[in-house]
Amino acid sequence: MLVRKFLLCLISAVLMLCGCSVNTAESAPNGGDRTEPLPDQPAAEGSRLTVYSFKAGKADAHLIYNSQSAVLIDCGEKGFGKEITEWLDSKGIKTIDLLIITHFDKDHVGGAARVIKDTEVKRVMQTNYVKDSKECENYFEALAEKQLTAETVRERTSVSVGGSEFTVCPPLREFYQDSPSNNASLITTVRCGKCSLLFTGDAEDARLGEFMNTEGGHYDYVKIPYHGHFQQRLAPFIKMCSPAVAVITSSDEEQEDPQVMKLLAEEGTAVYLTRQAPVTAECDGERVTAFYDE
């Protein structure tokens, strides 16, 4: 009798221990154990973005989009607007929620008139230093035809687009003695989930110094400023950003400087050059990956 009671107590203790164990496996339909982890839940659409950097020669045109929205930063040179709108049509993108003109050099604003005329553009932001050029004239005429008023950004401005936060940082001066147009570049940061992306226009030393003093921090993705030309403040800038992915808009005729490539290599950054092919970067809210879209 005592032996029987002892056995019953032992069995009960074992069952209680099993019932208290952490449930790390799901039972298989046939009654066996399935030890592989359950699949991760897909990230919300608002924490996903694709960045498409056009192959536009030594010019900038970057589309940041998901299924909910599209933001275009710069439009390449005159004539390139048609290529942008044709690409948008091929992807079924009918609306630009925000168009950002970082500065008024022809290789950034040149294609804007065609984009504005051929696409529904909801909002336009521009820098404060306007140049006297045919490209600028065409741009302002296109705005007038579409009854759009561009916002000249003079204060740090944040806006939520498609679930991500875009912050447009203006130049801190009305005029720069050195490179007044490039140093007037709007700099845009994008927050997507846990990731930060940075678009720098053609910012040169004075503008980079301002940005490092006012914004600072790490960025997972950086569009390297001024087509990869070396500048004194690029070394601390790249060190500060420490990006996983960098994109340089250069051309075969005007290639990126070797010193810049060396700085990025020392930081362990994967570098993509639009002179080779268009670049697609994908952000899932956790990390950024990139590839050539050939």
C-alpha cells in the first residue's frame, strides 16, 4: 500500500512539473512536437519604405515611397522629368504627396517642371536661395499653371507621410559667401520604424557644420552630399552618421572622389553609385538594405 501511494505521488509531481514549463513549441497535428519558432509578424506598412535613386548622371532624383505615399526629393536636369514620370507610371504611382527641391541648381530642379505638369503633386517645399535660370523659370511657371504655392522652408519642419516622419531642415542663413546655392540645400531626415535616413542635397562644409551642430546622430542610410566631392567636414560627418548604406549620385564624367570612398570603407559602409545603375534601398523599420536595379 505504501509503495502504491509513493508511486502515485511521484507521478503527480512529474505532471505538475510538466504543466509549469515554458511553452516554447507548438504541437504538430500528428501529436508530435514542432520545435521551429513561430513566424514573425509582418511589419506594418507605415514602417516600410523603398528609396529609388535614379541614374540621372551627376544629378539628384530620389523617390521615397510605399503603398500609401510617395515623396520625391529633386528631379535631375532639364529633360529628366519625363523619365521620372514614365517610371512613376510604370509603378502605378499617380500622386506625389511631397516634392522637395533641395536647392535651385539645374541638376536638382531641372526636371521639376515636367513632374509638376504631368503628375498630381500635393505639396512642394523649397529652399530660400533662388537662382536666376531658365530651369527655375520653368519650375515657377509650372507651379503657377497647377495653382501650387511652394513653401519656402525657413524653420525646421516635420510632416508625417505614409506612416514615416519627414523632417526638413533649412539653411540657417539667408546667404552664404562660399557656394551660396549648395550651402542653401535643404537637408531631409526620414524616420521609418527604428531606422533613420538622411538626404543632404549638395550641402558643403558650412551647411554640414550647421547640421552636425543642430541634428547630429546616427543614420542607417545617407545620400552623400555634393555628388561625393571631398570636403573637410565629410570625415566627421561620415563618422557621426556611421551609415550601413550610402548612395552617391555621380557620373562617369564626374566621378566620386577616392578620399570619400576611403572614408566610407573605413566606416564599413556599403556604397552604391548611381553612375553604375539606379539604386533601390529597402527599409523594413529595423534595417536598410540596398541593391543595384539593373
